[in-house]
Amino acid sequence: MLSGIIHGNGIGPILFVMYINKLAETLSKAGEAVRLFADGLKMYARMSSYVDVMQNASDRSVNWADL
């Protein structure tokens, strides 16, 4: 496995929380409103230009995933 979280161990939930919180923090810095629930993430923003906002959030997500 090259990335992700190993399932079935005691530390897995803690690693997942660290992993998903970092993504939420990264998207928040892009000006996106982010809400976390269970194992999901919801992102939304007020947009004047659909392309600019979504592209910025997408670029930050890709950069975050490449770490």
C-alpha cells in the first residue's frame, strides 16, 4: 500500500482523523467552507466565478494528496 490508512488496528481511527483534518485545513485556507461528518467531507463556497473557486479548491486538494 502506497498511501491511506491501514484498517483493523487500534491506531487507525486516530490516523484517519489526522488525515482528514489536514485536508479540511488545506481547503479552508483556500477560502472554502468545510464540514466534516463521520468519514466524509463536504465543501461549499459562495462563488462569483464557478471555475476559479472550484479550480483553486481542486488544485489545493491535489497538492495536499501529493504530500
